[in-house]
Amino acid sequence: MENLDNKVLFAKKGIKNTKQRNMTYNILMQENLPVTAELIFLKLKEADEKISLSTVYRILEVFISKGLVIKRNLSEDNMAVFEINNMEHKHHLICYCCKKMQVIKGCPLGAYEKILQEQTDYDISGHRLEIYGYCPDCKEKK
Ligand SMILES: [Zn+2]
Ligand SMILES: [Zn+2]
């Protein structure tokens, strides 16, 4: 399934448009949340695509190098997750148990950054924040 938007986007970024790159990008778009390379790999397999996990990683590296995708290492267990770089500032709530992630609306740290900047004379350029807990489903099972 060819996505015309991807084709234009890839051309703009100087990325060769291949079927597997297209599919990988579509999966990231559809998930709309940080996902592991393994999950992308499984989805591609489901779609009957003959691909190896290392190829998925290589595709992701290309996307990252062109600024299309962001890689995050979740501090908890060093698991790497990937998501579309939509330039939107956001934070995630992550379940310890099932690793489900959801986007937290808004950012509580804007004012704090300003205070910190004044206190430390740092030029503060950003932050990362992930909040962990047990989701309603897992809480019930506990
Ligand atoms: Zn959970
Ligand atoms: Zn923030």
C-alpha cells in the first residue's frame, strides 16, 4: 500500500522511497505513540513482509538521521522506543506492568524551567519527563 504523502516527505528529506520504509513509517504514524522496534517488526511480519529485525533498526536509523523519528531510551529498563517526530512537546505516562504509554496533556515544567534558569544562569533548552505507575487494568490485577 503506497502512501503518497510519505513519498513526498521522503523525497524532501532525501530518503529513498522503498516499500519497507513506507510500511515502517505508516506503522509509526498509526501507532501515534512510542513503540519498540520489535513491535514494528511484528506488525510488518503480520503484513506478510519479509524483513529482519536488524533491517527495521536500519530503517529507523535512517529516519532518525533525517529527523523524521525520535528515539527515546526509557530510563526504567533501557528499552528503546521510537516515535514520529512531530515537533510537539509532550510527556508520557507509562505503566510499569504492561508498558502501555499514554500522552499526558500539557507540560507542568514550563514555569519551573524559567525559575531554574534564573537560579542557575543556565540556558535551559529542554527537558524530558516520564511518569511511571500502574494503569487501571494492571492495578486491578495486582
Ligand atoms: Zn498496565
Ligand atoms: Zn515538558
